[in-house]
Amino acid sequence: MPITNQQAAGHAYLRQLYADSYYPDHVVDKGRTILVRLCERIEAEQPPDLAALYLLTQAATEEFNLLEAEFEAGGSEIETVAREAIAEDFWFVASAYGFAGADVEALIATREW
């Protein structure tokens, strides 16, 4: 299902990671897919409050946890730059859907990176 939120649809997810050859594009593509799928879930489920949003974002964060091994296999890792870029995009998604007051640490509370 295509994203209908114009802000979310037009956003360049994980731009910083694509710009740095340290991060394998094929793995970053998977991260971008996770974020796009998160937008689709938000649009489909329309979380009524932050608690419901956090359930969705934390599930997406767990998908990022699984990418760590793929980053490592590509000679990379989810380190400081990647952590910040991923967290920023989670906050961007929350804001784009009307949750500007979301706590970025709560959005990604299940992270292992």
C-alpha cells in the first residue's frame, strides 16, 4: 500500500547512511523498507496515542536489531552515526504523523544497537 502522508512519502530515509560508503546500500535498503513499512502500519492502524505508536515503532526497531548481523557481514555496523540517523528517521516518522511530542528513546526503546 502506498504511503499517503506527503511528508513521509517524500522523505529520503537513511540519507546519511546512503551517502557514506561504509554502510552497504543493500543493507541500508532493508532499513529504508522497515521505515516505509512503519509508515504503512501507522496509516493502516492509526494509533490513537503515543503508547500505541510506541508499540509500532518498537516492533520496527526490533527489525533493525536483526539487520546488525547483515551490516557486520558487509564490513559495517550500526554505530554512532547509524544510530543517530536511524533514531532521527524514527522521530521524523512520528512527527509526520502528528506525534511531534514523541520521545525518541521511547520510539526505539527495544534497540540493541
